[in-house]
Amino acid sequence: MDDLKPKKKRILRKGLRWFLGILILALGIFIYVHFYYVFGTGVKSGELNYLVYKGIIFKTYEGKLIQAGFRADKPNGLQSNQFNFSVKNEKIATQLMISGGKNVQLHYKEYFGVLPWRGHTKFIVDSIVAIEERTDNPDLEKELTPYILESM
């Protein structure tokens, strides 16, 4: 009778170890997939509205791209199509900071979750595909250039 109690304890300990091992493994897989697995990649293009360096504890580069067209968030409502993104690379951020108001094409990675040291959004820009000067009205730009140069 006394031999059964140590066997039960060993079986319970072994079962508890297996349960904890599987729980830790499942938690590790969840954290990897949610925060580090790249869900999607792509290129977005539009007018760069702004790029700022902000944060309380973790300073990150946050930006907004205004894309062509409109979207409806609510019935009977229109809003400009905006793409909020974060930038990890300081060189890319510096290049984008001096390109405000220009048309840009940005390559990004999309994650399921947000990490505070990576940025405030789940879209992380990892490269610049192209930066183009904005030419809404090329004739007007040619007409205004001499006046702008004279006032400087």
C-alpha cells in the first residue's frame, strides 16, 4: 500500500512537467507568430504627409501616407485613404523626413501585433522604392519658379 503513494506522486509530477512544457511551448509559438512572424509584405504609394520621432519610453519614427482615392468608414461618410506606418531604420527615416509632401513608394512588412520598441503600428517600412517630386500642375510650377527664386 505504501508503494502506491510514491508511484502516484511520480506520475503526477511527470504529468505536471509535460503540461508545463506544452504550455511554455504553446506560449512561445503564440508570441513568435503574434509579434515576429511577417504576415504580409507590399508596397504603398502616395503623398508623404509627415514622419515624426516620438514616444515616452521607446522613441520610434511614425508616419502617415495619403493615398489616392477615398474610403467610407461610416455609411454616407468619406475619408481620405491614409496609411499609418512605423520606421525602424534611422537612415530611411531621415530620408523620409526631408521628403515631406513628395510622392513616395514604400515597401513595408505587416505583423499581427505591435511591439512598443518597433513602432506604434503593425506596418513597418523597411525600404524606399521611389521618391518623386509632386507635380499636380506642371504648367503652374513652371510659371511660379522664377517668382520663388527672386524672393529668395
